[in-house]
Amino acid sequence: MLEGVRLVTDALNSGAACTLILYAPEQLQSTEAGQHLLTQLSSDNSALMATPQVIAAATETVHPQGVVALAHYPEVAPEKPGIVLIIDRVQDPGNVGTLLRSAEAVGVATVLCVRGTVDLYSPKVVRAAMGAHFRVALEQDLIWDSLADHLMLVDHTYAADADATMPYYAADWRQPSALIIGNETQGLGDEARTYATKLISIPMQGSADSLNAAVAGSIVLFEALRQRSLGRS
Amino acid sequence: MLEGVRLVTDALNSGAACTLILYAPEQLQSTEAGQHLLTQLSSDNSALMATPQVIAAATETVHPQGVVALAHYPEVAPEKPGIVLIIDRVQDPGNVGTLLRSAEAVGVATVLCVRGTVDLYSPKVVRAAMGAHFRVALEQDLIWDSLADHLMLVDHTYAADADATMPYYAADWRQPSALIIGNETQGLGDEARTYATKLISIPMQGSADSLNAAVAGSIVLFEALRQRSLGRS
């Protein structure tokens, strides 16, 4: 389920198969992006005009933007690794959505979610991911055994662990690599530790001892992109 | 107002002046951290036992953890710059709290918030900042003219702008520097552009065109810390 002008526009522009789109023209007309979408929808057979009340009843957001769509789960072919992001039982939908948004921005090849991670297609994850679902290869509900094939393709599997002594920027991210981000409060699980070839941490100053999981993952992913853009420092 | 075991523990350990603490012993006893706090509170004259119902009425959270405290605004002396973080009209309390948490983690000297930024002491900011309020020098409701004195002390004032051509990692963050993070949807304002000496961006892959403001700010701050730890790459 896709709520809002930006997500529905993203879906249409990515060629996603929307089975039903409900839109309230008077609401879409209030913004420039909404007006563009309105023009697209007027020639779309799956789009039906509706009242703002109907849109509000169909959506979860407090202030719906006048459009909601139902789409098939997008199927994006994985890129050749690259960087593989493994999300291991992260619970907060905002964190997972933010990680997907960052994964897209750094050109991650595929995102693999271990069983116990929040549903990637829940509306809060979809909203926070800002359209990454249409452009990044995603798999979820995976057990660790089934990840082994993916991990065969990378040179190193790094796992973020607050107690690790190796700084994240000491890793050579120009090689095909996987990055495991663990649960917000419990950190890495035993299986993640088994599959990881190296543990990395984000060095911090003062008495700070942790970061938001989405921020921590994004910092490491963007360091990987920095190295891959520059050659390694 | 400080809600929850971690924040109240942080406050007491930082020597913050709590004028009133309400706690429900039966709730605190359910976790190890809660038990430690309970021991501290039993000898604290400003701490009063209360029922879970009273705690619930005094807090904003859906599932309060059995403790809430009122504290004076902490006064933390700014460090010598360093890195100065300027938050310019960022609206989302979660984003601002996350920026404060990252600012603490990289050892930012002081955080200056321009008028129009969400209130730094609103409960959602305080919760997301995970105790940074007690350990980082903060000023808010500032007009740009009053920032000029701070900016005199740094060699460069960088401002994050999606259209800038200079990558954030091309800046030399070993020098005393300021970083401006702008509003989530409008980006940098005119005054921020006037005071900035260089605009920087975070290069991205594919069709991604933006990042969450807290994530973007954190990525730049941790690059600054990386350079300052290593010498510049």
C-alpha cells in the first residue's frame, strides 16, 4: 500500500504494477507535484477518483495527501555485489525504512532481511524508505542457512558490533562485501556472529556508547561508497 | 521532563539538578537498569514514590517505565572548536534528537539551533537524544546575526546542500569547522547560504536524490571524526 504523492509517483515512474489507485483531484491540485501526478492518473485505467473521506478511510496517515495505491510487491533484480546489506531482526519500521533509503543511495546490490525483522512492506517502512522498494532488490523472512549462498559471493562479511576494535573505515569496502546490522537493543545475534568474518565498530568520543541503528548502518554504508568512489584511503 | 530509566540515570550520573523525581518501585524492579536506579533514588531527597497510575498521568509515553523526572535545563560549557553543528529550522523532533545524539558521539564542541528549529527540550527531542542534553553544549532560538561570533572562531562554515558539487569528504575537517544542516523539505535558507563559506553534498548512486536530515548530518559528522582520528585522507 502506497500513500502520498511522492510514493505513488515513484511507483508509476518505476513501472510498478498498481492494481488500484484512489485519488482526490481537489487535494492533488494543491501542490505542484500533485498536479503532475493528477495528469498522469487521468489516463491510468487503474486510477479511480474518490472523495477525501474515502482516501482518509483507506490510509493510515493522519493527514493523507489525496492519493493511495495498491501495488504488487516490486521485483527488482539484484546487482552483482558490490555491497550486500543484511538486516538482522531490526524492529523499528522507521529504522528499517531509513536503512533501505540509505542502501539505495549508496547503490547496495541487494538487501537481505533475516526472519524476525519488521515486515518490509508495512506502511511505515514503505513511507520511510521513500521509494527504495522500487529500485533495490529486497528479500525478507530469510533464515541464516539460506544466506550462505549470498555470503559465498562476497570477500568479507562485516558485522557492526559496539565492542569491536576494528573501526569501520579500516575495512576495504572496494571488495565485494556484506554488512550485517543487528537488533536495536540486543545487537548481533549468535548466528550473525558465526557468519561474520570481521566485527567492526564506529569509534565515538566521550561517554556516548551507541547510535541509532539506521544512523549507524548509514554511516558505514556511506563510508563504503566513499571508498568505492575514491579508491581506498 | 525526563522519561524512562535510561534518561533519568543519565541525568543523575551527569550531575543534573532534578527538582522532582516520581518513581514506581514495582515497575523499576523489572529490569536490571531499573534496579540500579531504584537504589540511587532511595537516597535521593527529590525522589518520591508513586503509583504506576501517577507516573502514567505525568508522562507522554504509551508505556512509561516507572520513572519520570523534572530537571533544570542543563548547562554544559562549550568545548573549544572543533566542530560546531548548526541546526537551521529542522522540524522533526526525532531528527533533531538524533542529530544531538550523533553530535555527542563525534565530540562536537557546541550545537547552535537557529530560531524556527523545534524546541530542543520537547520530550520527543529529549528521548531521541539519549542523554546528549547533559553532555553537549546547546543553544537555541538564535538569530543568524548572533551566530556570527561563533563563526568567527572556525576556519570554514560548510553547509549541506543537495546540489553542491563538493563532496563532504573533500572538506578538511581537521580544521575548526562549522556544519549547517537545513530544513527537511526546504533545505538551506538564504541566511544559511550567506554565512556558509562552502557548500557540500553527499554523493549518491542511482536515482536517489535525498537522505533523511538526521542521517545526512550524521554521515558528515562521522566523516569529520574519521578525518580527525586519522589525519586527513
